[in-house]
Amino acid sequence: MVKILEFESEIEFVADINDHKDCLMSQDPTQETPNALWYNIDIPKGHILKAGDRVRITVEKI
């Protein structure tokens, strides 16, 4: 695997998608911060994450 990107971020919002999954979100509301990285990641229900928690996002090519 080749690591492409790794960063830490605060979860801005956790959306209830359906009975099986939620979506973790963080977005730059102004779109004027050139180094801001956004994410919307669906995860299975049963997690312990909430808005304000910090997470590490890793993207790898396999």
C-alpha cells in the first residue's frame, strides 16, 4: 500500500443516513481556505463518534 494522505481533523457533523449507516462530515464553509481538507465518510452505525471529536483520516492506494 502507498500512503497518499494522512491528516487529523475535528468532526463537524454526524449525519443520520439510514438504519445502517451515518456520515462523518467536515467542510470549510467559506471555500476560501486553500489548505482546508473536506470529508464526508459513511460509516456503519454503532460507532462512538460525535461532533467535536478529532479523527485521523488516511488515504492509501492498494
